[in-house]
Amino acid sequence: MSKSSRITLVGAGLVGSLLATLLAQRGYAVDVFERRPDPRKAGFIGGRSINLALAERGWHGLRLAGLSDAMRPLAVMMRGRMVHDTDGRTNLQRYGRDDSEVIWSVNRGRLNMTLLDAAQAAGARVHFDARLESVDWKDSTLSFRSDVDGSLRTHAAGVLIGADGAGSALRQAMTQATDLGERFEPLGHGYKELEIPPLTAFDADRLPADLREARANGGTFAMEPNALHIWPRGGYMCIALPNAEGSFTVTLFLPNEGDPSLARLDSRDAVRAFFERDFADAVPLMPEYLDDYERNPTGVLGTLYLDRWHWNDRALLLGDAAHAIVPFHGQGMNCGFEDAVELAELMEGGIADPAAVFAEFERRRKPNADAIAAMALDNYVEMRDRVDDADFLLRRALERT
Ligand code: FAD
């Protein structure tokens, strides 16, 4: 088999497993190397957000992989932003005129496992517990380490593609050999994930009367399920996305330093006082938020910029490995799925000249990735600051008409 019909893919996360599916469906022999154990056997080890907003851009990739029917029942429709003001009043701002313009909340682990099933069904070989450790560029040989028993194995690379996320080991190996023009701009804000469990999971009598109504109306969700909830508070905010089994994943976004900040929330009393002051209507819905806050890691946020996503015909990066962004437009995965679709289309019918395909891929996708990176940064200001600003919303509505 020629080198150019063999694909070596590093990372079987969301983007890597979609790309593996699309390339295997096009007749390529695909080997995917993934650092983690198989999540279908060992359980999903996340580390990033528990759920994600899937938009039409992302559904398109899933449709091409034949997965939209499998994912649709697992996704919860979000019609708009449900804004919670400091008095506990809520206001739904729809994303579009009707339910054709909505986004969907999906569980990251479920989506990744569905994509892995599809990749293997299409014929891709997925090697789990294989962490890329180094690349010998002289003979294009990759070394992978097992985190379970420490063993090392090598693999002679075919066409080499990296989808190993924001901390990409392939990118590091490439930058040892060539300058990709890499820079990372930290946001200075981080995040914590908390949970609003389904109403049945705790004593609903503790809820205020209006929230008890949700239960009387037959739902197990503690709030309106078909919305992305936002508590905008100026320099910071909470958001909550629904999960199909009736819970919500809440994410607090807060500056790392200053007042208030993640650094200042250094005790249960400080966290309680902060939430009771700023997110009072959410507190009764989160019976374990203080434990969640203590237990869950603090996430780091920033934007990764590269001048070049590929090195001649040697290797190409895509997804977060090429362009990690802040999550405020809910588009990182959606953009990565578009990368996978574009690359698979460019590789339709063979890849005789990898350098030309990599260059054309970068030419088509980089302006889009740069644009979404800038929009994601802008949207943080809008979400935390302006979604409850009536003047701003009126101005924006007038601009659009
Ligand atoms: P990843 O998902 O990071 O996958 C990389 C894979 O490579 C992993 O499986 C990892 O184990 C593996 N890997 C890493 N290193 C190695 C190695 N050395 N060797 C082998 N394998 C390796 N996007 C949206 O579209 N909508 C959202 O609502 C949204 N919300 C988000 C919320 C938060 C808080 C964050 C942090 C991100 C959010 N994103 C969202 C962005 C989204 O998570 C990423 O864009 C997406 O996960 C990128 O997919 P990826 O496959 O490129 O990288």
C-alpha cells in the first residue's frame, strides 16, 4: 500500500474521530493513535466541558458521517438564551424566528463514543493508550507511550495528520523542526463546572413556588430545558446547558485575579457568599455546588494562533491543535468538524501531492478559523455584559433590520 493511501492520525477526540470516519469511508487505510484508554470500556475521561453546543455547521459533518439520526435523540434543542437577571427574572431571547434556527446541547462523551463507533465501523484502526511522545522526522517514525504499562511502540507514518487538541504533541514535534509562528494568548479568565441535577434527584419542596411548577408540568428539568441559560454579571457570568437525562451543566466563567475572581474564591464560605449574592436563583437548584466547586478542576482559557498549520508534506494540524479558541461562541468543535469535512473533500479520490492538499486546506480554512476566534472573544463581552442591556439589544435589532 502506498504511503499516500495510508493515513496516520494523532488524537481520537471529536475532530480526529470524525475525520477518521470520513477518510475511512473514502477508502483510506486509517490508523488513529489516542492517548486515553477506550472510553467505551474505561468510561469517558473528559477534562473539558461535559456538554457542548452543536450548531448546523457541526450537524453537517455528522450527517456526512451518517450519524445525525443516532445523535438527534441524544441532543437537546436550545431555542435561545434564557437570561437570568439579579432579581431572578428570566427573559428568553430567541436565536431565530422559529425552530429552524436553533442550536443543540450534546454530551461530549456520548458524541465521542458515537464517533469512535462510526470510525471503526468504516474500517479505521483506533489504537488506544498510545500517547505520541516523539517524532523522528528523518524516517517519519512516531513513538507512542502507553500510560498504563509505560511501554513504547513505533509506527512508520503514512500521511500524517494531528487532531490531538490544544496541547498537541504533534505540534510540539513540528515546532522543533520548523517555525509554525505559534502564539498563545491567555484570556485571564478561567472556568469551573457545576451541576443542576434533575428535579427528581433531590427534594423539590425546597424550591421556590414558580420552580416547583416545572415539576408539576411534568418535566424533570429544574429550569426551561430548551434554552441556553445565562446569568450575565458584567465582568463574569454563569451559563447552563441542558443534558438529555434532565440535568444541566453549569459553567462559571470568572477572572483569574481581582475581585471577584477564582483566586478570591478560596474557601467554601467565599464561594457560598458569592453565589448567594450573584446567582441567588440558581443556588437552590444546585444542592452540591460547594462540593462541585471544590472537587472540579479550574479550566484554563485562551486562543491559540498559528501562522502555518502544516509543514510541507510532512504533517498537517486541524481542530484545536491548529486553532484552539475561547468557548463563548460555542464553535470550537463545530469549526473543527468543518475542518474534517473540508479535508476529506479535498482528499476525495486520492492524495498524490500531500503538500498541495495541506496548503489548499489551510488556504480555505484559516480565514474562517481566524474569524471565529475573534468572534468568540467578542461574544464573551456580549454574553457577560450586554445580553441584559436593553439599549444594546435594541440597537443591535435595529442594525439587523
Ligand atoms: P480535543 O477534543 O481536545 O481532542 C484531542 C484528542 O487528542 C483527545 O482525545 C486527547 O486525548 C488526544 N491526545 C492529546 N494528546 C495526545 C497525544 N500526545 N497522543 C495521542 N493522543 C493525544 N465547542 C463547540 O463547538 N461548542 C461548545 O459549546 C463548546 N464548549 C466548550 C466549552 C469549554 C469549557 C471548552 C474548554 C471548550 C468548548 N468547545 C466548544 C470547544 C471544543 O471543546 C473543542 O473545540 C473540541 O473539543 C476540539 O476537538 P479536537 O478533537 O480538536 O480536540
